Amino acid sequence: MNYDGYKSARDMSWTCFIDCGIRSLPVPLSNICKHYGYTVIKNSTLPADSEFTLSPNERGRNVVTDSNTFIIVRDTDSLPTQRYSIAHEIGHILLGHNRTENITRGDEDETERFAIDLLAPACVLWGLDLHTPEEISKACNISITSAKIRAERMKVLYARGKFLSHTLERQVYKQFEEFIKNYKK
Ligand SMILES: [Zn+2]
């Protein structure tokens, strides 16, 4: 992923928090979907011959029509996995990938980046002083596997110590201030 892709995914996650007025963890994805008008559909409720039904290797998919945006999620997955799938699809839609014919590897990387920034925002983890995969998994309701990757990334960010240097990030942090103040580890 090039630096621009990385930045646009990160900036988009901040914009999403601000647009949707998100103030607490675990990030309420239903509020985000409601704000943007996305309807989440459980894959198990779809008839097998529906064009929306996920193929066996898919965890989620978005379908954008003229009047509606749907996110189909594999509801037999664990809740943390479903949350990741939904965050990933929100990323594809907000980053405009649904408007292109071919999703590239770079688009997927950008979307993964968005998903983890949305589910486990770095400045909030920093504000809460969370470090371990266990702490991050619990606070964000993400899988321990995703939390381990996030914890590694946080280690780098903690060492760098450059939190809140971007206007959008400062705005997000302000929204979470009350939550951070009252959070009990
Ligand atoms: Zn994808």
C-alpha cells in the first residue's frame, strides 16, 4: 500500500467517527450503518439462490443499488469476526471501491487499514493506555488475532509518541474524552 492509500484510509476512519458522533468503545457499528443508511443483512436469512448470498470464501460483501446500500455478513462467524467484516465493508463503501469494477490488492490493504483504525482507534487506545492484545480485544470487541496485530502496531506508535498531531485526530480524541476519563481497565 502506498502512503496516500494509508493516509486516506486513516483520515476516512477519523471522518467516520466525527460524522457519526462515535464517543465510546466498542465502536457501535450499528450507529455508523444507521448514519450512512446502510442495511446489514445476515447471510443466513437469504435464500440460497439470492444474488446477495455470500460465496463460501466470503465473510462479507456490500451491494450498492440506486436507492439502497446493503452489507451482507456471515452471521455464523463469531461476533468479533462479524464486526471486522462489517467494518471492512463500510471501508470499501466509504473509500469508493464499490464504484470501481476491479478491487485491487492495494484497495484491500487500504480497506483493512480502515477497518482496524475504525475498530481500534490508535488515539483512543493511547488515551486509555492499552497495550496488550487482551486489553485491546476486550475494549474493542475484536478477535485476539486482530488485537495482536493492533498491539504490535501500537508498540510502534507508542515509541513514536506522535499522537494528536492531526486536526481530525484531535477532534476524535475530544469526542472520546469523557469515555476515556471514565474507563476502568
Ligand atoms: Zn474487501
